[in-house]
Amino acid sequence: MQLFKNKYWQLLMSPFSILYKWVMQLRNHLYDIEHKAVFRFDTKVISVGNLSMGGTGKTPFVEYILRFLIQKGYSNCVATLSRGYGRKSKGFRIANEKDSPKTIGDEPFQIYQKFKNEAVVSVGEDRVLAIPSIINEYPENKVILLDDAFQHRSVKPNFSVLLTDYNALFYEDYVLPSGTLRESRIGAKRADVIIVTKCPINLAKAEQNKIKLHIKKYTDKPIFFTSVKYKMTVAKAAGRDIILVTGIAQSQRFKEHLTKEGFKIVKHFDFSDHHNFTLKEIEEIEKMANALDSDIMTTEKDWVRITSMPELSKAFQAKLFYIPIMVQFLDEEKTFHQILEDSILTT
């Protein structure tokens, strides 16, 4: 990501960014006037996405909305639909007990493990084909939650949530390849709400208002601020030296949190996002953990991938821990709930 912040890189890539921007604006215009087909469904559709290439916290927010819908009585009447990034399978697939991160992707599998008794979890590259499949197989389903679908214009959602990372706000970014935006900043106007994610828990009102002023140059929709809430459920690892293993987009923030909580990181195995761990890598990590008498800490998403490996030893699993994360609104959470209810839950 540092490359995209380099001014020389931005200048060098600017002609290509302008071309890409024009192409995306033409594409969006064709959808706006419905020259390209736009499909609407009787079943309510919620879209969660972003303008950038990722790292905004989509999966935790999808889980947040799922919990809210289930609390509102939509248990076993809600489904999630993801592309299933990184999976080895193709086409539409509804998650079941035989699935793994390799068959449906790590993030959908993470959601499935948590909500399999209360929601349908599915993957499919073509949402226009996948949504009718969900409706056909589960006619009692009332809401479909689309993960990472802001640029998927062929489906018209009833409610669209746009996420932007506090540490990489979309109005400070540029279109690919100069920056990380998948489309122009003006795309924000399609959202029903804007969520600024990963904020400091004590973010001052003055700074919130400053951010709102910048965002309002592109949209007049409601703006909310959220933070990451870590569920400190780890017992054995607390107070011990740990080996940190990550395969996420922005591992530095997680590392800083662990240090702040008093964990001593003796080694950090820092892999790329959605990394598929090999047995050789696991053996190297375990060997070092044994030599240093350390526990192994990872993220929830990485834990899902690692523990699904059939070759994993019981000794390694005994040393492996993760810290779940949840979305926490800084304020106005009830207002967001009301907007969501008015747009989706009311008939």
C-alpha cells in the first residue's frame, strides 16, 4: 500500500488512472440509465462494499448486520452471498459441513462457522444468477446480504453500505493504478450510508466533523463512525511471549494492539492477505514456538484457514490462539439501526 502513497508513482500512473476513471464512469452511467441490465428482487437485498481494493473491514460489518437481523427475528430467514475470494471451487455454492476455506473462501467460511444455524451462507461469482438460486432453495428467506458488492451494479440493492477506512479515507485516495480506488470518489453517492471504519475509540467530535465535511463533497447521505472491538477471550496466551502469524491486508494495526495489551511478540510471520498456508510454513512456525516456548497468536480469519488444514498436529492446535473482532459504533448506533430498519425491515 505504501507504493500507492508515493507521489512519483501517482504522477507516473496518472494517465492510466484518468483512462481507467473514464471507463468506470462510462460503465456506471450505462447502469444508471439502465442501458446495462439492472435486476431487482422481491427479496430484500443489502450490499456492503467499498471504493478501495479492500482492508476496510467488510467481513466484521457483514457479521454485525447479520447479528442485528437475527436479533430482529430474522433467524433462518437471512442469507449472505460472497464471491468467495481465493476459493478453489467455481460457481454458486451453499456452504455445508463438508466445506472449508478452500471450497468457499476464508471469510465466508468464517461467517459460516458462526452463523450456520441461523443463516444461509453462500458464494457465487455471478450474483444475478446466485440470488434466484438462494430464493429457489430457501423461499422463506427474506433478506440477502451481499458482501463486497458495491461495484456489482447489475443487482439493485434495497440498502447500500459504503465502508471507508479511517486510516485510508476514500477522499484522500486516487483511482487505480495511481491509488487503490476501484472507481471515482463520486461513486460514494450511490450509498445509503457511509461508515468510517477502524477509528480510534476516542476520536474527537471535531475530527469527526472535519471528516464529514470532506465526505459531504461527494454525498449527502448519513455518515457514521465505528471502531474495532477486540474480544479478549485468550487465557493461556496472556502474559506470555507469542509468535504472531498474520495473512491479512493491514497486520501492523493488529500487532500494535497486541503490544498495547501487553503481549510480547518475539517473532512475526507476516504473510500477504488471504495467504494459503503450507505444511512447511506451519512446521517452521511450530518449530520456532517449541524452541522459544511461546504460544502462537493469529487473527480470526487466519485461524479459520490454519485450523482447516487436515495435516495440523494437535500440539500445534494447542498452542494456537486468536482474538475475535467486532464492530463498535462510536455513537449514533440507534440511528443507524433505525435507518436500516426503515429501508429493509419495514414493508
